[in-house]
Amino acid sequence: MTRRGLLIILSSPSGAGKSTLARGLRDWDANIRFSVSATTRAPREGEVDGKDYAFISEPAFKSMVREGQMLEHAHVFGHFYGSPRAPVADAIEAGADVLFDIDWQGAQQIANSPMAPHVLSIFLLPPSISELRRRLEGRGQDSAEVIAKRMTRSWDEISHWDSYDYVLINDDLEKTAEQLRTIVTAERLRRTQQPGLLDQVRVLQSEFEDGS
Ligand code: ADP
Ligand code: 5GP
């Protein structure tokens, strides 16, 4: 393996642009796989089971947690959400990166796990609260009641901004997308992400000692 995969965590208050930017990052490089979360909430119109989420029952969710099958899990907006462990291990093994669209609770659990050296966490801030509201309304996905709930929760999410490696203000979509690509490109060059380096250096060392 020339490269070890990164665990890329993208968090933000709802509506700041996570899904849009995550899709852009995956389209940029097919070597980035989405972690498909399991959730107990009902699918929204247009959401596909197994693609957007694995929609499962509460007993099924709890049994996965009990059996240690979740890398992290949290209770958000009255429902359970979690990242199944097995697909992440497979992707990392194959040298692919895994992108998580999860909240701060999940981000902290992964950042405190044995995977920590391979975690890249990024938080997105909206340029203003009024713009955040505009984006939630413009997305046209939620009722006024759900939007109000999301807005109430957004400060809770934003208050955890300082536990992330990078914080980006998503004012201009193309600018933020470019910043994300730059961060991922640089983080892939971290020493801990290049398991082949030791062999490479050993070759250099033997050449050096041979006097060549
Ligand atoms: P999240 O996944 O964080 O809830 P989305 O990616 O669904 O947010 O974005 C919410 C809405 O805001 C979408 O309609 C999206 O097209 C729009 N959006 C995202 N980023 C920007 C931006 N920089 N400028 C304007 N609109 C944006
Ligand atoms: P939504 O219901 O709008 O798809 O997601 C609501 C919130 O749950 C978002 O902030 C999203 O990032 C978070 N979320 C989605 N999947 C997971 C997960 O697997 N774990 C955690 N901790 N949060 C998640």
C-alpha cells in the first residue's frame, strides 16, 4: 500500500453546505468513499436506502451498537445515527479515504479512537445566520417547523467549531470546494499516511552506505 486512507470528517450546522461540498469532493476523486450512516429516522422524499442512509429500526440500531459494529453513534434531532465500522475498515485497507457527514459528537468519538492519527476533521461555518436560514429555506426540503428546529440546534453545533483541525467559512461555494481539495491533497502527504516511506528510506540508506 503506497497510501493509507484518511478518515475525513465534515461537520457543520445543518444548511451550511456539507452535503453539497461532500458530493463535490467525491466527484473530484473517486478514491474518496462516503460512509453511509445508519439512522432510525424515516427517509425523506428522494432518499434512497443504502445510499443516503441505511434506514433501520431502533432495536436493530441498538443491537449494532451493543455488538460494537458502530465506529461512533449519537442521538440527533430525536433519532439515532451511527457510522458502521466494517465499510470504513475495508476502505482504509484498500487505500481509499472515507468521508463522514456527521455531527460534533461523532467527530469527537472518532477523533478519540485508535484511528486518531488518520483523522482529518473539517468544520464549515456559514457566512451569517441569516444566510444559513436562507439556505435551509432555499433547499426546500423541510417544513417551517423542521427548519425552526434545525436553526435552534445550529448554535449547539457551531459551539464545537474549535475542536476541528480546519474551519472554513462557506461563503463562496467554488472557493470552499477548492480549499477542501487543497486540504485533502496536503493531508494525504502526512508521514502517517504513507506506509511505504520506511522502505523508501531504507533503499536510500543502503544506496548511501554503498557509496553510490
Ligand atoms: P447541509 O448538508 O450542511 O445541510 P446542503 O449542502 O444541503 O447543507 O446546503 C444547503 C443549501 O445551501 C443547498 O441548497 C445548497 O445548494 C446551498 N449552498 C451550499 N453552499 C452554498 C454557498 N456557498 N452559497 C450559496 N448556497 C450554498
Ligand atoms: P439529517 O437527518 O439532516 O440527514 O442529519 C442530521 C444530523 O445528523 C446532521 O448534522 C448529520 O451530520 C448528523 N449525522 C448523520 N449521520 C450521522 C452519523 O452517522 N453519526 C453522527 N454522529 N451524526 C450523524
